[in-house]
Amino acid sequence: MTDQAVDTDGGGLSQDPAAQSAFLGRTRELKELRADIERAGLDTLSGRKAPRARVLLIAGRPGSGRTALAEELAAQVAHDYPDGVLRARLSEPDGTRVPVERLARELLTELDRTEPPGADEDDLTEALRAALADRRVLLLLDAVADAEQVDALLPDTPDCLAVAVAEGPLTGIADVRPCTLGGLDTKSAVELLSRHTGSVRITVDPRAAEQLVELCQAQPAALTLAGGWLAARPQAAVADLAKHVHAESDEGSALDRVFRLVYASLPGAAARMLRLLSLAPAGLVDPHTASALAGCSVSGARTTLDDFVALGLLRAADSPLPEYEVPGCLHGRLSALSRKHDRPAELQLARARMLERTVRLLQTCRAVTETDSPQAREKLLATPRDLRFPHPRAAADWLRARRPALLAAARLAVADGELDTLARRLMSQLVRAMVAHFGTRAAAPDLYGIHRLVLDVAERRALPREKAAALLNLADLDARTGRTPEALVRYRAALDAGREANDPYATGRAMESVGGAHLELGDYDRAADWFGRALAQHLARDERADAARLYGRVATAHTYAGRYGEAVRSWRAAIAGYRKSGDVGAHARALSELARVQEYAGRPEESLRTCQEAVERARRAEDVRLQAALHLRLADTLDRLGDPTAAGLERSAAERMLREEPVDACEIRSTSSED
């Protein structure tokens, strides 16, 4: 296998559910859970209709097989819920509670429902309940942290079913009977063991197998590790492993004892890599993550990861990429080992290597889309082969598949409350890659979360420059998704932060954006005033190109307000600025807008002359689209002036340009038509 980073064809273990081992045991628990679905609730017994979905609770410690039981139950009853199964994990692998806001948005995405990126928790949960009101779905909530999470996500319809997986009871959720898991029955536990060892070693010493099951307390996770240890040692007897487990210290649970045995059998380099996997964002590991953490090759990391899967230390993730999950029942144990055996400086360095590798992959993920730039292509070819993507589609597939881990990496980068250079680069590259592949609107919810992370750190650390940048980015997302009043509030806050930081760029940008928000809201006087403030700042710093652009924005506000004289003067000032800077294309567009305003002001002859000058400038700028639009506008003006012959010639010229340079004819027409 090569070190090519982005083998989106996978090549890992089979992810086909049919290829996975059949579910074992838990017959009694499944029967009780299915009966609980049909059980009359307290509302029914009191003569009232159940107002919400029934909640089934599967309680057990991590490693007891609680998630596998929930998935088996979902598979058995899925036909009763034709609108599908929705899944959500309510805790991070390290036990951190996942915010309800994030959970609700993810579930809405699964339902193909979108909410504005700035929507708060109440809006999102209300939207989720509305989306589920006319559906019959099964909601599988894994690793529940508390009852409040379940309550917030619970559908307001008895036609849905929620299956919650938690470590203990959910106090606060009415009418819930927990199904508490212990170990497997002996027959199922032995069969689980034999799937790893083969039947021969079990058959020749069934009593040793039963003894090992007893030592493992019939816990699926402990049995899986025991089976992996035996599978790696074909010559070892089951009785040998039973003796080793029995000899282990009684400290901790059965899973602790078996895990210590398996861990102790690892070579030093593999043991170190396994410990460092506790740093993997969201518990999701790919060969690059493991390679960066351990400081080894990508191919070597993947071989070791596959060995860990065979030992039961990792699970192959349901992903088109080579990707693995750190089991939740092992995450805390790996973290404890890492704190014990690795110095803080080593952990910090491993984390930095991992985030740096993520930054470089995001850079190439974006760069592969810049096919028109010779400089970008040259830079991409200079990148090591194992960090390159073969084509944009492979990069987009990688970005989509690794999205949960990448967003978790962003959270990890600022988890210590700092916003160092590496964290800034990671945030920047993640935003740019998502915009390049998915577009701003589609990526807006994720972008919003990233900018909120920056804002939170900036506010805690009193970093006004970073606060201003984050507020501007958040406000831009609000503005693009129709939340203009919210955008205006953030733009004003960004202006205050920019002034505090003495940052002229942020201040000027915020002033202009405040004006743009007022313009969108129809307050043209305030819009013109704020554009004028931003203009004054650019003039004071002799920033001619920006000043010319601001003159145009002032003119636009005056035009909407019907103040055509002020608009004409502002457009002439913009034109003078573009002429001095030598920006021929912008000069042509400004002349085009001036001609439009002259037409509105009832001066068609002046508009005609200005439009003809604009055509010449557009020709010099080789802007065929603008030339065609201007010829159509000239035709309309000539019609009003009573010259249909000349108007026909202008339309013919526009049609000829459209044939020679295909563009959106509807867009051309809208550009040339009057408001």
C-alpha cells in the first residue's frame, strides 16, 4: 500500500452491515423491550392520549453491549417506522456532553430540513419537533448524558419511538422502565469468544472457555478483547488466557483486567500509538491522524490500526474512507495510560503534529479546486504525495466523510482557551475548504460554529481584534441567510471591537457592513450615512480603490431613496477614482450604473452618451457579458427616444455577442432592465 493520503475508495474492512457478525443473546431483554413499546402508558391508563413519543431506556456500563442491543432492537422494529431511523450520539468519547443545539441541527440535516445558522437551541428543537410531527420515525439516542438532552429532542407525537442508551436511569423522563444490562448468557458469551478464536479451541476445552467467560463477567467488550488476544496467538489455549486473566490484579472491572493484559502484550511503539489515539478528535482515527500522533509513516500507521481492530481495541468506522473508532469503553482507559506514561510536553507535541497534519490536508483539499491557477498547481505539486488528493471529487469526499472529526479538531484546537497560530490556521483552512467544496450557503451552519469558537475564545481572553473578525464573519453569515436584523447587531458589535483594537480594516469593514444592513432593511438615509463614514476613513488613508467602491455604495443608497442628483455626483466620483487607479472593468460598471441613474432622473440623452462610453470601456475590459447588457440598455433607451432602427441594431449586437460568448440571457436581460 502506498502513502497516498486520500484513498477515498476505502480499502479497509467491510462496512456492509450484512458482513458483520450476527447479534448474539439478549433474547429476554429484546422481548421485554418490544413488549414495552406496546405497553399502555400512564396517560392511556388515565384516559388521556399520550402527548409524546414513548421512551425506551437501555441502561448499562460502556462495554456491556448496550449500543449493539439498541441497534438490534431498531433493526427488528424498523418496519413499524416507515420514515426511518435517526441516530445521534449525545456524549463525546471522553464523556463530554454534546450541546442540544448541535444535536438538533444534525438531526434536522438528516431530515433534509435547514434552519438559519444562527438559530438558537429553542428554535432548533421546535423545528425538529415540527419536522417529526407528521412522521413515524425511530430515534436512537446513544451515550445519553442526562434526561434534559432526551427531553429536548423528544418528538411531540406518540407515533414516534425513542430508544435511549445511557449508563444509568433518566430521572425526569416520565413513564420510563429501564432495561438494565448485565453479562451475556453463557452460551452466547462462548459463541462470541469462538468467533475470534475459531470453534476448535473452544470445543477441545469447553470448561476453560466457560471459565474465561466467567472471568470476563460475560461482558461483550471484555470477551472481544480476550478473543482478539487469542486470535493473535493461534498456538495459545483458552486455558492459558484464563490463567493470565485470573493472575491479573483484582483491581478494577473484568474489562480493566483483560484490557491490561492485551495492552501489556503490545510492542512499545504500538502501545504508544494506542495511548495517543485518546487525543483523536471525536474518537475518530484515520491513518493520517495516527501517523501524525505517533510520528510514523501513513502506511505503517494503517497496518497498526488494522492490527488494533483485530485485537478488539478499535472498531472499523462506517465510512467510505479508512477510518476507525476508539470504543467509548476504552477511551478513558487510554487517556489514563497516556497521562501516566507520556510527559505533558510529548502529548502537546503529538497534538500539535496532528493539528498541523490536518491543516496541511485542508490546504491541499482546497488547493485541488484551484485548477485555473498555475501558482496553485505548482504549489500543489510541491506538496508531499501522501498529502495530495488525486482530483477535486476525492477531496470533497474526504472533507465530507471526515467532517465530524474536522469540526471536533477545531473544538480541540481552542479547548485550552487559547487562540494560537496553529488554531488560527486550522480555523482558516477549514472555513476555506468548506466554502471551496460546498459553498457558503450549504456550509453556513458549520461555518457559524467555527466562528463562534473563535468568538468565545476572543471574549474570554479579551482579544478585540479576533473578536471583531469573528463578529464580522458571523454577521456575514446572518446577512446571507436573511437574518439582517441580527447581522446589524453583530456588525455594530464588530465596530466597537475594531475601535477597541485600533484596527482600521475591521472598523472600516464594519462601518460599510452596517450601511449594507441598513440598505437591506430599507433605511436608505442611515445606509448612505454609514457608507459615508467608511468612505471618509478610506479617503483619510488614501485608499483609492476602496474609496471608489464606497462612492458607488453611497450612490446606490441615494438611488434607492430617489435622490438622483446625489447619486449622479457619487457615481462621477467613483468613476474618477477608477480612472485614476486604472481599473477598466470597474470603470465600465460604474459608467453603466451612472447611465441607469440618469435614465431614472429623466435625462435619456445623457444616459445614452454615458452608456455608449460604458460600452467602449467594457470592450477594453473584454467583459462580453457587460457589453451585451449595455447594448440591450441602449436599445431600450433608443426606443424611448423614438429611434427603433438604431434600437434594433443594438439588440442585434447584443444577440451576436450572446451567440459568440454564451452567458445567461435572463441575467443579461435583468441587468439591462429598469427597476
